Amino acid sequence: MKQTAVEWLEKIRQGQKGQLFDDYEWEIAFNHAKEIEKEQMHAEYMRGWKDGLTKQGPPTPPLDRKIYK
């Protein structure tokens, strides 16, 4: 499973080892985390859309007009 944006940020924070990020570096990290989250949400949406499409089954056949005569 891919790591989430929060897991990625935690990994970055742990990797600092006493070095402090300045505001610009944190801004870059947060923007990257936002992109990760955006991609994950889009992938989930597309997976749900695809699942919904395949679970619908085939379309119903058209009604025969002779039934209503």
C-alpha cells in the first residue's frame, strides 16, 4: 500500500535529525503532501466510479412494443 500524505510528512520530520526546516522548506513539504493527498483522493474516486460502473450489469433490453397493443 502506498504511504499517505501524513505518513510521508512524518517520515520527513523524523529524517531531520536535529536539523530544523525553515518556513520555505516546510511550505514545499506541505505543498507536496497536498499533491499526494489530491492524487490519492482522485484515485479513490476513479476506483469507486469504475466499481460502480462494472457492478451495474448489462443494460436492460428495450421493451417489446407488442406488449402494449
